[in-house]
Amino acid sequence: MMRVVELYCDGLFTGTILAQEVTLDSILIFKTHEWFSTKPIVYFRCKGENKTMFPDVKSTNVSYSFNGQESWQPLTKLKGTKCKICGIYEEDTFRYDTYNEWELCPSDFTSEGRYTHAKAKDFNATFLCHGCSQLGAGLNQHFGTEKEEEARGMHPAIVVLIVVLVLGVVAVGLLAGYKNRQKKKRQQVQARFLKLFEYGDEMEDELGLEDTL
């Protein structure tokens, strides 16, 4: 279930990667959204691709298992470490309902090539993709994933931002402390002047009394 395709990366080298075929191993539909029928019409589709009908899935609350050799298999192909937006849908009389839509990635699969995705009260599905996790791990070790590269690139910016914020807080604190000290000094000077004036008034009153006597 694997095909070899050519990979060219930034003009540096030409190599090969495996396009892994994703198949449906089992599925259990808990309920149908169709108003006029109790039999769900369920299909799988990835963004930009054709939908794959599940002709054998005809009832709710029944677990269906598959061997990967059905005529409608595989569901899609994953290349390298790239993810796809995929979903499980129900075809109704007047519209379609989305059971669930998510990002399907090679790294989702276990070392045994198994991945289970579920949505409460709607469905539970298990997918197979042999070699997905191994290939993803190998490429990640050589190149690093895009998310890891973005995370590494963000660290210096975060550090600089934290330093600037800390310095800003310290500067504001120092400025506020300086203004507070200056205010207290002015209040103390004013209080001294007031005391001097009060003392002078008292002296004048005493002198006035003595003159009168």
C-alpha cells in the first residue's frame, strides 16, 4: 500500500519519500442526522479530494470492520509529514451533516500504524497507515517539523519581549518612587515653612503683649 514519489527540497537534493495509503479498519456510527431514515449514508473526504462512500455501513450502533482490500479503499494518501483536513460526513436528503472534521497527520498513527478518532455520541473510527509514524519520525530527525522550527524561532522573540517588559516595569517603578520621594521632600519643606511662619506669629504676639504691658 505504499508508492514512491519524487521529493525536491529547496533545490538542495532529490530524494524519495513514501506516499502512505490510509485505510479504514473499523467504524461504529452511534446515530444518524437524517430525519426520514434510520439508515445512515456515511462517507469520508479530505479537503480538495473526492468523497469515499462507506456502502457497507447501513445501521447505527453496529461495529463494521474492514480488511483494506475493499473497492473503495484507500481513503486517502499522506505524503511525508504533511497533514490533511479530513472528515466523516453523512449525506442527508436536503443537505449533508458533518460528523466531525479534523487534521489528519502521519504523526497521529502509532508505531503499529493505527489511529483511532472518535466524537462523543456520533462515531468511533480506526484507521490504518503502515509506515506513517516511522517516516514522520525519520524526516523530523533530519529536518525538524515546521512546528518545532517555528517554536525555536519564537524563543528569542519571547525572551526579548520578556526582558523589555521587565525593564519597563522596573523603570516605571523607579520613576514612581522618585516622584514619591520628591513629593515627600516638598511636603516636608512646606511644613517647615509653615512652622517658621507660625513661630514668627507667636513671637510677634508675645512681643505685642509685652509692649502693651
